[in-house]
Amino acid sequence: MLITPLYAAVFGLFFVFLSARVIWIRRHYKVAFGVGENKKLERAVRVHGNFSEYVPLTFLLIYFVEIENTNAMWIHALSITFLVARCSHAFGVSRIKEDLRFRVCGLFLTGVVICASALMILVGRL
């Protein structure tokens, strides 16, 4: 049984949460398009956008690692690390008084998961 669909479902719900958050902030501040001068909306839009930019490729890589018959613990480790990364990034960027440690941690761990997955695929093909 594949493991990545379980995590993909969790990330799907996370995506819907981030989407709903943008919609709620738009309605609350009556901003139909763009972000206007609203810093909170600008940050929410970037969190949502960054999520939608990184998650598909990263999950595709994790899936490819999984179908190479990699030990299930590696798939869980990659997926949980990626979840921590995206939560950290979302929390950090969402704050108007941003604590860069959360953002940097999120980006660093995302990079680790992407690189580890890519290297596992490449090494498995040698």
C-alpha cells in the first residue's frame, strides 16, 4: 500500500485551509483582487502561493522515491519533515512581525527534502 497518498491528503487539507484563509482575509478587508496595501493579505497570499509552488514537485519526488521500493521509514521521514517545513514556513511568513527563523527553517527543510528525494532517485538509477 502506498504511503504518499496519505500525506498528500493531509497537504490537500492544508492547501484548502490556506485558500480559505486568503478568502476570509479578502472578505474581511474587502479586497477583491490583488492585495492593496494590506500586509496581512499580502503575507497570506504569499504563504498560499509558496505552498502551491513547492508542494507538487516535492510530492512527485517523494512518490518516485516510494515506487522505487524504498523503505517505508524513509517515505515517512521525508513526508513528516516536509510537513514540518511547510508549517514552519507558513507560520513564519504569516506574521507581520516576522521571525525569520521559522521562514528559514521551512525553506531549509524543504530544500533538504527535495535534495534528499532527488538524490535517492538518482542513486537508485545508477
